[in-house]
Amino acid sequence: MITPKLEALIWEGRAFYKTYIAGGVERSTLKIDNDRFIIITDITYFSCLPAEESPEFENNTHTVIYRNGQQTQLTVLGEKGINRFMFRNGYSAIGTAGGGTRDYRLLPLGSTLINTYILHTTEVTFTFSFGGNALANFSSIVPAESEAAYPPPTDYGRVGQPGAIPVTTTRQFPGTAVFENTYINRPNATADSSKEYSYPVDATTQIGNLLTNQSPGMPFAQVSYIEVLGQPNNMQY
């Protein structure tokens, strides 16, 4: 969203509203000139349909087998940090059924708008990858050293608290060892600063069907940003 400060800079001629279409490919890069920086104000992601997603029929009932592609992960990378966004793809099945003939087509459906305030001074990369089903889940009681853990019914509790309940703490995904969804999300960080639900970007989550698939399978997002003259620490003329 455009804040009052950014709007004032636009009216003063020191900033400009711009858009960028990320997608159509697995990795898009937005270049930034040396004498300016950008603030990404919102991202609109449009659902896509992976090529391997297909309708199947069992006992005359239409079912959809979910594989990689039910979720799309968008990673925004630059020198100022890493931000991940997870989107649930929406599908619509249209077609006819009757007389022993069933002809269905799955089409992507819907979009998601996220307001942001992401600052970057050098080029920004938008990387799309799929999220699929987990191979295995691992449950345990939250360790005693966890500070943000409270006993039921407020939370699941931790070791040493009465009534603590085991929870899923680690998920294993195809093509990788135990992936703990941990990443460094701030410049100059010396330790992992957060844990989140995310997928590794590797050959198993690569979209990979863009050479053969038509437009419904192409991921893309509308990125709105403000380009500001100068640098964040020196915006004076």
C-alpha cells in the first residue's frame, strides 16, 4: 500500500509509481538503477495450473489427484533480505458428463493480493516454485527451553508442563533431508531468525513444465512498487 510519506514523494516528483510482471518463467529479475531504490507496496498472485495436475475418475466419480502445484511458493530475494509468500492455487473443473463420456478441463481460478512494504536497493529476484505433499511428519513435545510455549488449553505446552501434547515439529519433503523450514531473513544475521512453513527450492519443487505447458500453467504475479530517487540513508538533494 502507498503510505502518506510515499504519496508525498510522488507529488514532489521524487518518487514514481511503477509495476512489474513477475512470472511466465520460474525466475524473474527486476533491475534497480544505482541512484535510486524501490519499495514494493503490494503483490497480486494469480493461481496457476501445473501440467501434472489432472482429473481422474473412480467409480464414475470425478476426483482430482493433488500433486506438486497445489501450492505455489514465491520467494523475493535481494541484498536487503528474503521474503517468502505461500499461495494456495484455486482450480475450477468445467466440462460435461453423460452417456459414458466425461470431458473435464481444470482451469486456474482466483488471485490473492498481499500488501507489503519491502525495500530493496539492488536487483530483486522473484522465484516461483511448487509445494507438494510431505513424505513424513515428525511429532514431539516442544522442548523445555522454548520461551513461547504455554500449557493447554492456551497452547500445546512444552516439556515439564502438565498436559503437554506432542505436535508436528519437523516435516520431510521429497528430494531433501529433513527440511526444518529455517532461513535467515535479515541482513548480517548470525543465526536463524525465524522458522516458517516453506519448501526447499530444488528439482522436486521446480515448476519445470513451462517449456510444454500453456498459459494456465505459468505462474505470474503483478508487483506494484514505488521507485524513489536517492538512497534510504540520503534522500536529500
